[in-house]
Amino acid sequence: MQAWKLHKKGWKQKDIAEALGVTEDAVSQWFKKAREQGVEALKHKSPPGAIPKWSKEQQAQFPALLEQGAEAFGFRGQVWTTARVAQMIQQQFGVKYHPAHCSLLLRHLK
């Protein structure tokens, strides 16, 4: 978008490339994209995150399963650890998550 703004101010393509620290070819490709798809196509789009390994329905069941306690899933003691959560998810849904990722899932639930 910065390149397009400079272009609209009358800057030359080589000057835009130099100012932004890119090649003239890159600037040329951006302008071609803007002409063909519109200026909005130049806006940065964050890459999508990983596709969840489990469905929305399974995710919705997760809090209730945790509330049953760790012993309900064959663990000794009611303490949930991330390793136990990973095992429970695999037992219940057939989905493997690394224990470190389970920490993120738990934080998401608060």
C-alpha cells in the first residue's frame, strides 16, 4: 500500500523500490496486481492459522469433559496436567495434541 501511495504522489518506480528496499520488479508486480485486482488487493493479509484438528462440536464438549475430573479418565488424582489433557483428548476424540498446545487450549477456556 505504501508503494501505491508513493506512486499516486508521482514517484517513479525505481525511487519507490529504493525507498522501500525492494526490487523494481517487486514494485512492478504490486502495480500489476493493483491494476488487475484493485488497490485493496495490495493490503497485507495475515496467513490463516492452523486448521483445528477437532470439530467445533468436539471443542464444545471439552469443558464438560474437564469438569468430570481427571479420575473419570483413568488418572490417579484429580489434577489435570497438560500431558493428561492431551491423553484425554486423544482417548475421547482420536486427536493428538502436544501437551504444550493443550496449555493454549486451557488458557483459551480460562
